[in-house]
Amino acid sequence: MLKMESACKSYNHRGRTVHALREASVNIPEGDFVAVVGPSGSGKSTMLLVLGGMLSPSAGQVFLDGQPLYDLGPDQRAKVRRESIGFVFQTFNLVPYLTAMENIQVPLFLAGVDETAQKERAAVLLERVGLGDRLDHKPSELSVGQQQRVALARVLANDPAIILADEPTGNLDPDTSNDIIEFLIQMNAEGRTIVMVTHDPRAAQRAKRTLRLIEGGLNA
């Protein structure tokens, strides 16, 4: 389903070249659950952005169902992401002035779903993540763990086939971290493909397999 082929990504930082990815290749079949581990600065987040069509590689290619993502224009890639890929970030990326329900409505609105259906879908998803009584709460009125649950519910709004999670448990206590991993395991059991960047070995152990990224190079 998802394939990265000889991907390279370099940056210029303070007068020197940083190689975030070096000839990185990986095949991720449909229904896989992959944990990507490695030291800070090894290129894990860069890899996830490249895989998700959000950051063009300096060289190489990413294929989704055989389609080369970076042969598409920005608008076409955005359409692919909207329809097929969900992102979970350590910082949640919730809109602070919107309620939990409204945050989940955003991707549905962008997909052209009518408002009544948006609200119905959002309510169902918040109930699923245990926040059925927090529909009208803004992020500042929720705990850190509850904010991450809203972010997970938002990811499911358009029913993506692929979920890319960047340190989804990074800011959470152990019990809440375990709950988030359990949600990801459930999503995977429903047939979704999961790629999770993590520094937490306990989280990585819950995946089906682990890849190690060191200085931009991937090792199984």
C-alpha cells in the first residue's frame, strides 16, 4: 500500500548540510502496524512527513497504492491526504477557539459533508474515544490526554486507510499513553495501516514490527 523508495531529504542549517533521510526505503503493506524508533534528530518526523505527502524528498519517491505521490501537484497531494491519510501529532494541533465537536467537523467540512452529518459523525467519534460528555469543551478546558483523544477522533473523521502518528504518547502519563496505544491497536484491527514514530519502547513493542532510523538510514 505505502512504499518509500530511496528517499533522501537534506536541509541547510546554520551553514551546514543536514541529511535527515539517506536512501531510506520501506514497504508498508495494507493492515501493517509499524513503529519507527531512533534517537532524537535521527529523521523520524521527517520520514513521517515524507511518507504522508507533506514534505517533498530531495530525491527518491513515495508510492501510495502504486501512485507516485510526488509526481502529483500540491492540490492533488492534498486531496490524497484528505481522502486516505490521517495524521496524529504530539502537539495535537487542535484549533484552540473551537470546541471538541467543531475540531472534528473541520476535516468533514473540508470534504464537503453537510453540517448535520458533520455533527452526527463528530458526536459518534467523541463517544467512541470516551468524550461523549465533552462535545462543547474547548481544548483549554480538557486535560492533555483528553486533547489527544479529540485529535484521534478527528483523525477518524474521514475514515482514512492510513494513520501516521508522530510521538502520539509523548506528552502523556503512562496510563493515558496505554489508552492511546490501545486506540491505535483498535484502528489497526479494523484494517487501517498505522505508522507510529515513538521514543517509548513500551509503545513500540505493541506494534507488529519495528524499524530503526539512525542518522537518516533505516534498519529493520
